[in-house]
Amino acid sequence: MGSTHPAHLSSELEGIPPTEKFAAIDVSDSDDPGLGDKIAALQTRNYQEHPEVAAVVAQAVRSQCRTARDQSHKRRRSSRFSINRPLR
């Protein structure tokens, strides 16, 4: 198998950090039932060969998880205050 194309590496290294929400999806019209496993193997190899890409992806996922946790905490806190707010 060949290595990851430099344009693909560049798009990951430069494109992932500024994203607000990170999701990786793969779309194909292939009938190959093993395609998902093949794509996963390619991604695994990409991260092994380019640990800087794996680090960028991991940071994006961590940031997204922190943001979701913080927003959930704020929603719970604000709803608690609104319930305890005195009626006028």
C-alpha cells in the first residue's frame, strides 16, 4: 500500500484544529461489505505513520468533549436557577 498523500496530510493538520465540531465520516457507493474495515485500517496506518495527525485528531476530540461537558453543566445550572427563581 502507498503512503498518505501530502495534500491529505496538509488538510488534516491545517483543517482540523480550527473546526468547532469534529466528525469523521466516510462515504462510498461500494458494495464491498469489508470496506469499513479497510478504511479503518487505512486510518490506523495513517495515524501510526503520522503521529502529528493522530495528536491533532485527539486534541479536537478532547476539545469537543470538554465543550459538550461544559455546555451540559451550564444547562443544568441555569435550569436549576430558573426553577428556584422566586415568582413576582
